[in-house]
Amino acid sequence: MRVQPAAFLRTTLPLDLSQLEQLDSGRYHSIWMPDHMVSFWPDSIWTPEFTDLAVASPSPHRHLDGMAVAAAAAVLTENVPLVTSVVDTVRRHPSLLAQSALTIDHLAKGRFILGLGSGEAENITPYGFDFTRPVSRFEEALQVIRLLWDSDGPVDFDGRFYRLRHARLDTEPYDGRPPPIWIGASGPRVLDIAGRYADGWWPAGAWTPEDYAEKLDAVRASAERAGRDPMGITPCFIQVCVMGRDEAALAEVLAAPLVKCFLLQVTAELLRGHGFEHPMGPAWRGFHDIDPAVLTRERIIEFLDRVQPEMILAVVPHGTPKQVAHIVADYVDAGLRVPKILDYSAMAGLDHAAESARNVRDAEDELLSLCRGVQ
């Protein structure tokens, strides 16, 4: 398959569906829609004191249901595939996921892709869902979804987490084909699951092209062991980066508090591998430890004071749009085919948002030029 970028549709208020016509024009491989209850940014610094984004929106957590937004996008577009990135299998029962995916796929006339993951604590724990053994639960949910899609008539299922008795889902798939399933996976067990179940894959983290290639090889090896076509799995990636038109613009972005907060998603172990001690301490586990409601103002200010720009630059591609495109092209050499370039510079403030959108588009253009003819 040729290299083609993906687009993001933000599923937060204020919701802007007017851009769908442009995104449906053929430029993008697919539109990806997040599904969250909570964002990563701490409540304690989502204030005008730290960012003017708090003037535009009173909270970073004004999330809408990703599946519902996908249904709306399905009837407002005609060409581009629509992907949830990603829905977890904890907050929704797999039978409901199976039915909702078929529903949206009928609305989209066969263009819906069910993107799934095992879940993140900030979207699950505060709401009282059972988050024990998430990987085992995830695989069992996949089994239930496939069973309901592939079976004619009622089915029984006896699992550790789910039990079905004479359960049926008689809604036939659109045009006789159920929606593809894409899986977000980085750990060894989930990479193995992706190889056995996924039609598309992207890692939750791949910090170098070599890391991406190793994870993709693991997915494909698992697919081959399962008797599936390893090359039939679409390799994707959300490439976080920081862009600026020049060094001064980049330095201004790196000084912004919310851009510094990207390091909250990075583990102490990873940062230590680049020669830095994590500002949150040596045991910090990245997004697994983020609870935006309880990270106090004092602790975040202390964290911000300890962040060095070099820490961010060590773990994310950065530079001009052209420079970032060349870095993403290295991931293409490692097997990536559907990249989403996510510029964190937009979190530097309202003045940077429009510039960030232009930078992303320029980086996409340069990447397409570099990868013309890549199959």
C-alpha cells in the first residue's frame, strides 16, 4: 500500500464538524477519532495563569463519545474511512461494541474501522470500572466481538470476564463484510494479540524507527503463526512531534507549560535511557500514573521548573516541517504506511494553533514527496 497520512477529528467541545468536507477530499487515508473521558493535562494548570487555551475552553476534559461522533461523521462524509483511536474494551461490553460498530458501518456504507485498545487508567479507574487483568479482558472481548459477527443465530460463550447465553446479533454486516479491527498495542502480549486479531495496528509508543520496526515484526510474526497474512495488517502510527518555522519559534513552544507536560506521558525509564532524570521522580510510569484531578498545582509547578527543553527534544521528532517529515520518513522505511503527524506545538497557546495546523500540512506534503512510489 502507498504511504498516506491520516487526519484527526477532535472529539471535544466545541465540536467542529465543518472540516469534514475538506478531510473527505481524498488527501487522507482515514480520519481518526479519540474516545476519552479525561485528558492528560492536569486540572491544576488548566488556568489562564498557565495557558490562554483555558480562556477558550473551561476544561481540557470536555470529551464527547467517540463512537457517537463517528456515527455523525459517517453521514457527513462519503469517501474517507473513519476510525476510533481507540475505544477501550472496559467501559463498553463487547456485545455493545459489536452492535455499535455494525451500526456505524451501515451509516458509513462500509467505511468504519473499529479501533480498540485495552484501556488507560484515567478513563476507567475514577468511574469504578474493574481494571484488573486488562490485557486478558481485552483478548476475551475481541473473541466475543468476532463470535457475534461471524455466527448465524444465537451463541454461547463461557469466558473469564464475559458469558453469553443464546446471545444473538442478527444484524448482517454491511455488504457482507464486518468492519476491520485496528488495535493499539505496544507490550509483548498485546502485540501478539494484534497479530492474531488486527487488520491494522499502531503502537502506543515507538520512540525510534528501530523500535517501530521491532514491534511491527512482532505483530507480523504473530499473524504468521496464526495462519493470517502478515502483510494484510495496516501499519499506522501517531507521530508526536514539536515543530517551529525556526529555532526561535521552537524555543518559544518548548517553554510553554502544556508542552512541557508532554513529559508526564513519558516513563522515567525511557528518559533515563537518554541521560535525564525524570522531573516526576525515578519511579514515574508515564501516562499510567497520570490522574489530572489529583496532580496538585504545587507538584506540577515543581515539575515544570525541572523540565529542560533537551528532555522533550530527546524523545520527540522536532524542527521545521521539512525536518520532521524526513524523520517520519525513517519510520516509513521501518514499515509505517499510515502516519498521523501530531504537532504538540498547538498546546503552546491560541496563537500557535493555526501555525501548527499549517506546519502539519507542510510536513505531510514533504513526506508524500519523499515517499512517492513507496509501496
